[in-house]
Amino acid sequence: MVVTGSRKEAVRYKLAMDKYLAESGLAAKYSALVAFSGTVTFASADPDPEPGEFTELSMNPGLKGRKVEAAFDSPDYQIMIVANKFQTGFDQPLLVAMYVDKKLDGITAVQTISRLNRAIPGKTNTYVIDFVNKPEMILEAFQEYYEDATLFQPSDPDLVHDMLVKVRSAGIVDTAEINPVVAEIQKGITKGSHNRLYSLMKTSRDRFYDQMRIASESDDEAAKARLIDFRATVNNFVRAYDFLSQIINYQEIDIEEWSIFLRVFRGAIRDDEPHEEIDTSDLLLTHYKLKRGEEAKLRLADGQPGELSGIAAVSSGSPRPKKYGLLEEVVKSINDLFAGSDISEVDRVNAVASICNHAINSTRLQAEAMANSEDDFASSPTIIEELEDIPFRADMGHREAINFLVQKGDYRRLAEVLVGNGLYTALRSAAEGDALTNEM
């Protein structure tokens, strides 16, 4: 199995491997399958291959009506190239070797590499060649499950009822809003769903933020703590219900409706303020160099059983620190993203802003954001799938727009637009900043 970092990489691996097998005279003996979801599109801006669209079916002509996993279980194929799909949850005892060209960590690392541990007569060794991950990170991921990963605290199914009572008694959610939101969700998320859902839960959302504002203005720390605890309880209820409802039939439609509503509502109250924007106009970016890391042998330690916690108590309600938001964190995140490059500061910011704007217009990502918490959204494979295509769409759109402006040649009108968008003020600010720097 070859584990790749994206669907586009999977396509490239498949094309390169087919070419190698043909040129080496091995095509009659070995064949490769590629597994990925949806359609992968390559534009003229891509380094390779030629522009076109690729699907799992078009790239595996030998399937002959079979599913990919069924075809791989036959003598017809010996190599499987994957991107997310089949990386976990794929039970195939014939796997003996894995080539990893993707960042892995935590339980994902354990699940991915453990595809090799299925037993079958004649299978005596397994092999992993990892081109990306640090040995100590893989070791740390496996150590927790090496001996006995015991459940030291069992899950309490009654917590769902306890947390729902707590949410109801807070007096923030208007129960009359629940059914309309549930009905809207059940119709399916569309491009206009965001605005409709926002309007349907606006009363409850405003009630939360009105109480938060009053608590802040009056320095009422107890009231503010209760609101923060309410928000944490909403998040905990959604996570607990999603987990426990898979094994317990609560047989209550009311709980299911609340879970659907709160799954969306938690995203509407995730911050202490109803609106929060990041000003990136004063970013000062620096450059970093990449250095080769050390090599290490992975040795799991005996006598260190892992401990896994069930859902047994309501969280204290303490908010998690934000991953991004502070200016220095934004600077560091962009610096890390462009580490080792000589791209100018202006082009760095423009590239990130353009990709972000295109991502905001993605209906798939809008649906994910509406249906998940920020943490769950950040780990969604949908983001990766969308970002594999968005940079190329953004680049093509940017070039088309620039070419149009150049061909039109109406620079007077362009100047008016730029001045109207604050160019004059920004230039004066930049000049004053440079003058200050020179004086120092």
C-alpha cells in the first residue's frame, strides 16, 4: 500500500507507477490500483500531468464492475495507492508493505500503519518505509496502545440526560426554534442554508450574547462563568450524544431533535463576542529555513499501558485556548506555511487571502462548518479534499482577472477603485512607518 498526502498525489503516483511497470517489463506481473473519492481535476497550471479529469473508475479500467477492495483481493492487483480512502478501516490480510508519503499522527498513525497487522498463512514479515514522519511521533502514537489500553473510566449513558437538563434550565435556547432548525437541516444543506439557519436560531443566539455583554459590562464573573459553562455543556452534549447514541437507543425523539439543533447552535456561540475579525494589514513576515532532522530507531517500552477515558462527567466549562487569533500566532502560522521560500511578504498574504476567500464560497465547507464544532471541522477530510483544488482555481481566477485588467487598459478607473478602497490612507501609513524606522 502506498499512502499519499492528497488525491492529486494519488493520481500522480498511479500514472508514474503504471509508466514504471510498463517500461521495466513488469506490467504483466504487477498491477496497481488507486483509491480516492470524487473527481480530481488538473489545470494547465499544474506541473503534471496534462490538464484533465480523473476518477477512480477511469484510472482503474481493470475493475470490470468490481469494487476496488474486491479487485485488490484478487490475483489481478498487487499494489494499492490510497488518499484518505482505505487509509483506515481497510481489512486486507494480504498487505505486507506500506510506503508512507503523508503526515500521520496520533490515532490516525496507529490505524494507518496497523493495516499491515492482519494475519494470514505465509505472511511472516511486514515492512514500512516512511518518507515524511518523525520516528519519535510514530513511537509516541503507538506507545499508548502497545500493551494494555484500558478504559479506566467507563462512559455514563445518563450524562446525555443530565447535560440536556442543564442546557434547558439555562433559559437561553428558545424551544420554539428547535423544530424549524431540524426541518431545515433534514431538507439538506444548500448554498442558502447558512442564512436561513442563522435567522432561525437568531433569538437564542442573541439571548446568549446579550447576557454575555451584560455580564462583561457589569463585571459579573459568576454570570460570565455560567455562560461559558453553558457553551461547554452544549459542546459536550453533542459529542456525548454522537458517541453514545451509536450503542444506546435512547428512544426519545426529543433528544435527537435537541442534538441536531445544538450541533448547529454551538457554532453560533463559539466566541465570547458575536463578531471577531483579525486585522492582518500590519503583518511583518520573516523567513525560516528547513533543516534535516535526526534519525532514530523506534523501540516500544514495556510496562507502560495506555489509559483511555470514557465519557463520565460533564466538563468544567473552561474554554479551550484558540489556536489562532492573536497577531503573533497569525504571523507564525503564515511564516511556517511559507518556510524556506523566497516569496515576498505581499504575495504571501495575497495567496493566503485568495485561497481563504475561495474556501469561504465553498458550499461543501459551509455545510461542514454549520454541522460541526471548530475542532471537528478542522479535522474533517473535506477540507483537505477542497484545498487540493482551491489553490488552482484561485490561481486561474487571479490570472484571468489580471489579464482582463491589462487588456482593458482602463487604469484611470482602476485607480479610482483602489483609492476608493483605501489606497491613499494605506500609502501614507506605510510611508510614515518607513520614516519612523529610518529615524530609529
